[in-house]
Amino acid sequence: MALMSISPMMEVLALLVDEADRVEPHDPERAAMMLAIASIGAIGAAEVELAVETARRAARLSESIGGPVGMLAELALSFGLTLAGRVGEARAILEPLIPLLETLDPLGEAGLVVVTAAHMLFWIEDWDTARRMLERIVSTARTASAVTMLPHPLASLSELELRCGRMAPAYAAAAEAVQIAGETGQAVDSSIALVALARVEALLGLEGECRGHVAAALEVAGRVGMTAIENYAASVLGVLELSLGHPERATAHLAECARLEVENGVGLPTVVQWNADLVEAYLRVGRIEDAVRELEKLEEQGRGTGSRWAAAAAARCRGLLADEDGYETVLLNALELHGDQEPFERARTELCLGRRRRHSRHRAAARVVLHQALSTFEMLGAEPWAEQARVELRATGETPAASPGGSLMTLTSQELQVALVVAGGATNKEAGAALFISPKTVEFHLGHVYGKLDVRSRTELVRKVAGLS
């Protein structure tokens, strides 16, 4: 694929590749480094095929060089292959690098490399390793007061927390990333952080904030040529509309995701998790053939990549399509595939099962799973989804109790950040240093936290956070 100067980012990539061509005969190590960096940049520009081609060239050049350049080239290649859905090839390259990556100084030149690796790891669902790497980067940056190093890993950590169903930490990390990226003028990281925050807001039902942050992300991304943000933004608006009960509007945004992923060459469904939302939106508006087509694509991608999320989400969608005799088995299988690692996704499947049982006039059985779904949604603060569960419960003839309240999501983003850090064992002074605010400001926010969560001590706060985050 020919490089074209269609955006600032692509202009930079073209310059890097041209310079690599020029210096390769004289300095192959420098050329390999330039090509590896260009490959990672091509991913931001949504040019997955170009990223893989460029990284392969970097890897070939660095075969006899090894060292940091060889590692960067291999990492860039595994990054591109992961996005393309060639997970087996990507794992074979990435996994031997992990022990070394976990020893690198995250504040040095390798910082971006480590964040990139962590992002890949949660895409391929190695969440424990991804979390360990991201938390080490964030902790090291806080300790060193390296503020400019925080936005990218915080945004990545937010996305990981959200996939694990921990909305409060996801919201806090994304909000902090947006604030720091904006204050330090980091445009690329700002666009990434803004869509991460918007996704949490979509699930929480914060409609105005979500739309505003998506618009801001697209504006910033457009200026720097960060084309990949378009897919994230469309998926966020799609799930927002689905959360609010507007499936027709959701289909327009989510169908754009389908178009962009084909155009960009993305083949891994866990990169931007829109596929199951589109199937559900199509079903809600009666577009059965479209739903079946998208579901078959998701099932194929799930088989090809071994994604647990894709398998569980596809099973949920298949259960929505199944006949009266078959839906129960399929949806119970989906719940088993979710396990306990994806509480929000599991609750969505419980909601679907409850809805199907109610339609089949199995009201008592419907109430069981609908209560389970409602409890999870309320705990997470996902109010639009909690209301959908309440509507279904009312349709079974039961009036659900009012929300118990006291959710972490009643806190402002700054109060939430303080609550999470203090609940982790930090003193006011330590919390202030970690969040770059004064101990007095920490004390001020803690007063509001205690009042909103109805707690009276740090010990009670730790218990409350452990139960709600």
C-alpha cells in the first residue's frame, strides 16, 4: 500500500519510511528503529495492513542486530498481527518478550513499548499480565511525579477495568487521563483518553458528557490524523444509544464500526467491542437477516482468534435468535462462557435470558435472573441497564425495590480518585502526592466522599470500595 500524505500522522510515517530507505545501507539498526516506530504509528492511523508490512521489514532488518531494536520490531509486528486477528502468530512473538518487558524502566524510552504490550495483552485476554504491567507504569510515574507519562497507561487501564466490570476505577482512571493529557498538551493521548472516558459514561447513562467527550476526541484526533479513534467513537455512540433504548440510532453508529473495521483491516473483535451490540440493535428493530449476517461474522472471528468474550457475546446473540425450545440452553451456555470475569457482560446476558423467559411466560424463572442482572447493574452504577432490568421485572408483575444508593458513581471524578487511592491504604499526604493535589484538598474531598457513601472511617471506606468497585 502506498503511503499518502493524507494527515499529519501519515505525513510523519511517510517521512520515517523515506528516511529508513535512505539510511538502511549505512545504518540498518537506525532504519529498523524508524520502521518499527512507523509501524506503530500506522496503527494509530488505522492502516493495519501497512503496519504489518512495515513491521515485517523492521523485523527482517533487526534479525542480526537484536537488543532493544529487535525487541521493538518484534513488538510492532505482534501489535499489527493482533489487530489483524492473527492472534496465534502474535502470541508466538509477544509471549517470549514479556519477562523482559516487565523489567524495563517504564519512564525511559521503552515506556511506550510497555504500554503497547499491555494493550495487546488485554486485547488477547491476558488480563492479569496486562494489569500488572499497567499498574507498574502508573505507580512508577506517580512516585517519580512523571505527570506526562500517565495519560496513555491510565487510559489503557481504564479500558481494562471496564472490561473487568469495574466501572468506578475505569471512570477514575479515564477522567484523570483526560485531565492530565489536556493540561500537558498531549493531543494523541487526549483523544485516546476522551473515548475511554466516553465509553464508561455511555454505560453509566451520562448522555451529555458522553456525547461531548466523543466530539472532543474526534476533533483532536482529526487534527493529528489519529484515524483509529473514529471506530472507538462510533462504538461508544452505538452502545450509548442501545443503553438509552434507541436501537435504530444505535444501528447507524454500529454499522459504521463494521464498515471501518473492514476498511482498516481489523480482524480481532476484542479491539473495539461493538459486534454484539450491532446484532442486538438489529434484532430490536426487526432486521433479522442483518443480525444473522453480523452474528456469523462474530462467530467466525471468535473461532479464528480464540476470544472468550467473542464466544460468550456470540452465544448471547445466538440465544436471542433461537426458537422457544432452544434459547434456554444457548443463553445458559453464554453465562458459563462469561464466568465471573465479565460481570457487566454477564448481567447483560442475564437480562436477555430474563426477557426471553418472560416472553415464554416463565415469569418466576425470569425474575430470578432479572434480579441477578439488576443487582449487578446497580452495583456497577450502570443505571440505564438497571432500568431495563426493572422494566422487565415490572412486566413479570413484580415491583422492584428502589436502588439501594451509595454507589461510587455518585462521586465526582476527583472524589472518586481520592476515594480509590485512600481505600488502597494511602495517607492524605501520600494520596495528595499520587494525585498531584495538596493533603488539604484530599481532606476536603474525603469529607464529601464520607457523606455521599455514608461511611465514617477509612476502614468503612475500604469495605465500601471493595464491595462497589
